[in-house]
Amino acid sequence: MPDRRPYLAANWKMNKTVEETDAFLAEFLLGAPGPDGPEVVICPPFPALKTAAELCAQSAVRVAGQNMHEAESGAYTGEISGPMLAEAGATAVVLGHSERRQLFGETDEALARKVPAALAAGLEPILCIGETEEERDGGETEAVLERQLVADLAAVDGELDRIVVAYEPVWAIGSGRTATPEQAQQAIAFVRELVRRRSEPAAEHIRILYGGSVKPDNAAELIALPDVDGALVGGASLDPSDFAAIVSAAG
């Protein structure tokens, strides 16, 4: 089995001012892993992005945006482009988070444009996919994951191993519920098989994360699963000691 480096992403969502970002990183970076440890990516809100990138510059920790528009520039009030993220110091971007899909109407058609645009801007897409509680209860989990992944990566050719996929069951995000290890492994193994249908080498090297109420007390069990390569962490990433504990669980 390829040695896939564990990947931990802290999705702060709409939390933390620039001052709070500074305080978090002043504590977290003291014990952050080096280049030989798990890969750590901080995803702050846009106003704090440049500050976070500057603070992380002398460490192995990277910074990502939480969303982006597919165009490089234009009349898109309130949006931000891939080149803008890269100039601010981001090396990755979260795309297709369930909150973007559910609250802001983001579609698979839009993501099919955003993913290659991110790659073209030199950003690593962290592509989020996952089913709702109704879809899981209806036995539709695999159909939903296949529909989303196939559509979202439709315009990507030959760069699959540059993408990180985050499986986030929507019913587990911010709910305190977590997929059981069996549920997480089954879903993520299925996602890897979907990638394998496109490219055997990419399937062996692509990192697939679990996201959904990951906490210090369940991180080790989830990350130890054969096909789980890390975690996309929400609420628990807002506390530097909690996120450090999750990173340690992967190391």
C-alpha cells in the first residue's frame, strides 16, 4: 500500500478575526508537526488568510481558502478567485462543502468548473462530498457519492492525484454525531474505488479524508482506518489544543 501522508485540515468556517487567528497560531505552531509529520492545513475566513499565511510561512503548516469562484476576475460581487487566494498565500481551497451546497445552492455543475480552475491557479482542491441523513436512510449513499464525484471531476484529466477528497456525511456535521468506523471506511473505500475506475495510480495516491464531528477522542480510531487518510475538522479545530490533539492522533 502506498505511504499516503496523513492530512489534517482545520475548517474554521465563519469564525476567528485576524486577532483571534494570530492568537490561535501563536499557540498551535509551537507544537505543529514538521515536514516529516502529518500535513496540516488551516482554512481561515478570507480576511485572516494573509495573516495566517504569513504566520505559517516558517513552518510546515499550509493555508487554504474556504471557497472560490471559477473565474479569474470579473463582475462577481462578494466572490474571490483562485489567483487572489494564491496571492494571499493559500496553497489549497475547500470546494463543495455541504454548507455551500445546502445554504448557498452550490451545484455539481459549478464545482465541475471550480475544480479545474483551482488546479489552474496552482491550488490543491479539497473537494467535499457526502450524503444527507434522508439519503443515507434511503440507501442512496453510494449513488450520491458517485453522482457528486463523477460530476465534480468531469473536467479534470490526468491530475486526480493533485486533489484531496473529503467525505463528510451531512448528517454528522456539527451535530455531535459521527459516522461509525464501519460507515466511514465503507464510504471512503467506495470513493477510492470510484477514483480507481478513472486511474489506478491516482486511487492509490489520492488522500481521502473523513469530516463530520471529528474530535480528539474519536480522531485516532477514524484516521487509523485503511482508506481514511486524515480529517477535515470543523468545530474542534477552533481550539488549538483540541486540533493539536487531532493532529497528534494522525502522527
